Amino acid sequence: LLLENDLRIALELRQFHLAYQPLVDLEGGHLVGAEALLRWDHPQKGSIPPSEFIPLSEESGFILPLGEWVLRTACRQTKQWQEQGYPPLVMSVNLSIRQFRQHDLCERIEKVLEETGLEPQWLELEITESIMADVAFATAMLERLKKIGVRISIDDFGTGYSSLYYLKRFPIDKLKIDRSFVNDILTDRNDAAIVSGISAMARNLNLTVTAEGVESEGQVAFLREQRCQEAQGYFFSRPVPPEQFVSLFDAEK
Ligand code: G
Ligand code: G
Ligand code: MN
Ligand code: NA
């Protein structure tokens, strides 16, 4: 049984790490971004997946300090790669709804950017459709975030609140098509239609679109045909520790 106190101790003992998964531009085939994903290496229990500790973190409110640690660590890493001379990439960080609802979220983000020296255009916040439940609050918060200069993406697009209303109302930059739609694009005509439809819609709305969960060459070819801009998934790389991520930069040279 996991308790909130275990999470606090884990953070103090530096048992959390970030893994980074590349986002690839499908036309040119080059690295354009990374998604930061939390990992917990427990000395006795081994690796504990986010599905086991993110829900508890959200219920207990621990996601606030934990999420801020993720943000700071990811921004610092991005800046460090820039300083090492690697081509700049956009770092995506998952933002829980609890974080999104903090009234001082913008101040916290600005502080992290200032501390780490990362320019805002290199930070992308991944939010889910669940934030749309409160349209007035979400609109105001997204506009404040855009003023800072960070990017906003909708994660797991298509699985949530699913109102197209916000696509034209909200200042968002990117849709990330949930991997449940991408899995069977080669065999399921409905999934293929959904993915090509979202890609076309995103293009016409001037939004970037990323297909998640891309695992095969065939899926890549299909997505290219649909002029889907970006992809992410095991085909390119699993989420990896930073030491391993730099070899993806090096492979490009
Ligand atoms: O990396 P993995 O596929 O195991 O992630 C499982 C889930 O945990 C995903 O839905 C992902 O968005 C979530 N997750 C991973 N890292 C973070 C994080 O830093 N913050 C939040 N809020 N969720 C995360
Ligand atoms: O909900 P979110 O999109 O943040 O979740 C990202 C999760 O998806 C990560 O936990 C990551 O490990 C997982 N993931 C990334 N690429 C693939 C893939 O190609 N296949 C599968 N099954 N999962 C993936
Ligand atoms: Mn995500
Ligand atoms: Na997703």
C-alpha cells in the first residue's frame, strides 16, 4: 500500500527521475521535441509505474510539489542540452488538473523559467480535455499562460471532454492524438478515418498535430500520407534517461 508519506520521502531521497521520449517531425524525420515522463525507482519495490502513484499524488495534493519538481527538472535539462550545443527542442511537461487549477500557476512557471534560464518558447505544457469542464476558468488560465510565452498542447486528444468548441476558443498550439486511435490505424478503417480527420482539422486550424503511440514503419507511412506533422512512440524510442536521450541527438548528426 502506497501512502502520501512514501511519496514525500521518495522526493526527498531523490528516488524520482525523468525519462524523455522524442517527438519527431514526420516530413523531415528529425527530432523536434521531448516529453518528460516521471519514473519512481523504489529501492525495495523496484520501478513503480506512474499509473500507481500519479492518482494518489493527485488525490493527496502531492502532485503540486511533485509536478513542480518535474517542471524544474525538465526545464533545467532542456537548458543544459542547449548549452551543450545540441539543437534546441521543445520540452513537453504533463500538467495535472490540480496544478492547472492553482491560482499562482503562472507565477510558479515564470519563476522556474527564470531560475533555469530557459526561454518560454521551449516549454510546452500538456493538459487534458478535463480542464474544459470549467470553461471560464480554463480560458482565463490558458490566456495567462500564453502571455508568458509557453506552448500548450492537448494530451490524449479525443478521449475526454471532446467538445470541438474549445478548439477555436482556446489559445492552444497542438493536439496530441491519443494512442488508442493510432494503435490500429492500419487495420481499423474507423481509426484511420479519425486520425486522418484530426490531422486535416488541425492543419486547417493551424494547430500542430502529434500522433502518439506510433510503433511501426507502416504507421509512420500512413501518418506521412495523412500529412500528420509529428509522431511519438516506441518505433522511434521508448522514454529513456537523459544520458541515453543525447544519443538520439548524436544519431542525427
Ligand atoms: O510514462 P507512462 O506511460 O507510464 O505514463 C503513464 C501516465 O502517467 C501518462 O498518462 C502520463 O501522462 C502520466 N505522467 C507521466 N509523467 C507525469 C508527470 O510528470 N505529471 C503528470 N501529471 N502525469 C504524468
Ligand atoms: O498520457 P500520456 O500521453 O502522457 O502518456 C504517455 C505514455 O505513453 C507514457 O507512459 C509512455 O510510456 C507511453 N507510450 C509512449 N509511446 C508508446 C508506444 O508507442 N506504445 C505504447 N503502448 N505506449 C507508449
Ligand atoms: Mn503526455
Ligand atoms: Na496521450
